[in-house]
Amino acid sequence: MFVLVLLLTYCASLEASVPPTTTLESAILRRSLTVKQQSMPPDRIATVLRITNNMVDHYEGLNQPIAQAEYFKMCRSIFEQLEAELGGTWTCIAGEINSLGSFTHFFTNWYIHFTLADKYRFLIYKGAQEIPLKTCQDQSDCGPKDEEIQVLQDEKAALLLESTKLKQELTEAKLELQMNNLEDIKQNLAITEANRETEEALLEVTVLKNTLAETERKLKEVKDQLSNKESESETMKLAINQLTETLTKEQTKLRERQEENTGLHQLLNTVLSSNPPVCL
């Protein structure tokens, strides 16, 4: 805020120091001149006006009126010639009389704002980086505001230093935030890996449960088959027992018959021995 107030005060003081607007007719200039604001020695003004009039002559000859796109080329030519003749880095802003607006701050003896032929408006000044701030070799190159400009430059340097520190702090804060984010990402990855392992373990348990259920089902089938086999075996045993009992009974009957036959044979032998047969 302090810098802005100084700039506005500086521009206002320069504008107040400019003499009243004057209109000149000159065969050398070839066009009427209206100086809106200036802070420039007469010899520099003459150089600027000579170069500017030559450029207007050139571009009016090419295109009447001057096309909007030609103002860029005109300013570039003015910039190059001023740089060649007066040195330093210059700024040129040009346009039609009612189509140019600007706001800037400038250094003493290096600024002019004027119109030509009530048609063309020009704002021309030298870049700040080429103007001496602390020491002046020639009084014409210095103005009463140079000390204030130096103060502004010092404040600018201090602000740049503070800005650099703030940028460094911001960079460190961003780095710390990135590290924290990295730790969060690592934790999230660990949690994700643990969840994945848990899901795999649950899947393995499910597979084992299904396998166990299938095994139990097959075991039940085997048991059922074995039970059926045992039932069949019991039936066969029962049939064998029945057959065995029947065989035993038949054997008993056979022995009884044999005993009866033996008794009959003995009886027959006895009868035959007591009564020999008579041969006829």
C-alpha cells in the first residue's frame, strides 16, 4: 500500500509540473503537436518527434488510415531507432486519438505522451532498468524524485527477499505435505494389503469348508453303502444260518435213517441167523 501511494504521489507531482498543453505548427514536424505530458529534455523530444513523424509518414503512405495491425510494426520501428540513437530499453504505445488508454509510472527526463495531427496518440518512455538511480553524471539525467525511486527500489528488493523466503517456506510446507501424503499412502497401501490377505484367508477358509462338506458328503455315501453291504451281509448270514440249520436237520434225519437202516440190518441178520433160508 505504501509503494502504491508513493507511485500515485510521484505521477501526480510530475503531471502537475508539466506546462500547459501547447499546439505547435512546424514545417519540420509536418504535423500539429499536442503534448499531453512530458518529462524529457528538448533534444530528446526532438529526436522522438523526428523518428515518430518519419514512421507516421511511412505507414500513412502504405495505408490511409493506418490499420490497427500496423501500429505494432510502427512501435517496433520507433523502439529500434530510439534504442540505436539513445541506448537503453524503450517502450512505445501507439493508437488512434481516442482509442489509447494507459497508466504507468516513469522516471524524470525519460517520458513523453503526445498526439500528432490530432489523429495519432503516442506514449514513449525508457525502461527503468536502464536509468541511473543512485548517482547521476549529468543533472539533466536526474530529477527530484530519484531518491524516492531508490526508496521504492529498496522496498521492492525487501519485498522480493520476503517473497523468496515465503516461497521457500511454501516449498518446504508443500514438501512436508507431500511427505505426509506419502505416509498416508503407505498406510493405505498397508491397510489394503492387509485387507487383501484377509480376503484371501477367508477365501481359503471357504474353500476348505466346501472341501470338508464335500468330503463329509462322500463319507456319508460310503457309510450308507457300507451299511447296505452290512445289511446284505446280515441277510446272507441269516440265510446261511438257515441253510446250516436245514442241513443239520437233514443230517440228523440221515443219521436217524442210517441208524434205522442199521437196526433193520441187524434185525434182518438176526432173523437170518436164527432162521437160515430154505433153498427150494
